[in-house]
Amino acid sequence: MELDYKEIGKRIARRRKQLKLKQAEAEEKAEIANKYLSNIERGVSIPSTEVIMRLAIALETTPDEFLVGTVRKQDERWKDVAEQLRPLNERQLKLIESLIPWASEQE
């Protein structure tokens, strides 16, 4: 499955606007760099898994809404998982990312 980063950016922008947040406010809540959200929303920058998770928390939704356009109703486990990802370094995040397809195949 190939991700459409322009569409992901549109979904993020739509959610941010639903919450009536300015880009700078959302960036601060998500703890991401100034002007980075603008690039993501326009499809110029490709966000990492960690940034998607941070934005989902900041915009009070789940990563599904951004990645596939659906929302899992307020499942607190998403927030818990996202919080556990925050302190990980790049190598650790890549390892977790590589485990996701395997985990989704498990019953």
C-alpha cells in the first residue's frame, strides 16, 4: 500500500481546522518544529511515524484518521502507545515500525 502524503496532509489540516487551531498552536501541542506542519499539510514534507503519532495526540484523534481516513473511536490505548514512542530514538522507532506489519498479521 502506497501512502498519498498530499491526502494525509489534507486530512491533518481538516482535523486541525475542526478544532479551530492555528498551525502554530498545533505545532506547539505536537512539539514539532515551526512551519513543519505547513509543509506536511501541503504534502511537501513526509512525516515520520512519531510525528504522525504526536499530531494524532495533539489533534485528539488516532493515526488512522490521517493515514487511511477512518477514526477509531477514542481508544485510550493509542494515546498510551504514542506516549511510549516519544522517548525512543530513530533506531528504536524504525524497529517498532518494522514490527507493525508482523503484529497486524497475528490473530
